[in-house]
Amino acid sequence: MSDAAELFQAVIDEHRRRPRNRGPLPTANRVARRENPACGDLCTLQLQIEGDRVVAAAFTGAGCALSQASASLATVALIGRTAPEVLALTKDVEALVRTGHGPRLGGELSALAAVHAFPARHACALLVWQAAESALATPEAER
């Protein structure tokens, strides 16, 4: 097994077994729900935004290990970022998943590069990131 595959397996397994920020976020003021009808994965991302910065993030949902681990990774990565930084990150993650390259990514998020070899799994990894874009695009008053 390659180093990239081992990293992917370790990170996904860790976040699957011990998801970060899983559960309701009562203080959320932005929420988006995404579902992958092809496989049944479901993710609801909840964000608390103060000013232009994400101060808390959480997710609920069900699905494969990859979709749930990606949601856990996303909540960790989004906290502390401004809305423009979150949108840039979602684009970088999408590029990473689709091509195997993500210029601004490091740490655990870099493990998602291995998904690029499995096109059928792209939607699983990207579900939460699409929810993040939607949550930021919907003003609080329209939730």
C-alpha cells in the first residue's frame, strides 16, 4: 500500500470511528442539508457565523464511512475561517478530490487526494463541502 493510501485509510478510519463535531448545534445560524440519491448518503451541516467568521460547526447525517469522515474533517477545517476562506477551501477540496491535487491543502485534508482514484466516491467526499457552500449562500433570514 502506498503512503498516500495508508494516510487516506488512517484519516478516514479515525474520523469515522471518532467523528468531530457530530450532533446538533443549537447556536447554528446557517444550515444546509445535502443528500446523494445515488447511495443514500445524507449530511446536514450547521454553522454558527459571527460577523464573517465560522465560530462553530457541526454535522448530522448518515452514510458511508467516507461521507461521514469528510463531514468530520470539514467541521474541523471550517471553524475559524471567514466566509471567503471557506468558499476557497471548498473549491480546493473539490479540486483535490477530482484531480488528486489541492494547492492550499495540508494536514488531514490532504488524505482526500486518494479519493480521486475512485470517481464513484467523489460525491461521497464532497457532500459536506457542497453543503458548506449552500449554507453560506443562504442568508440567515431565509433559513
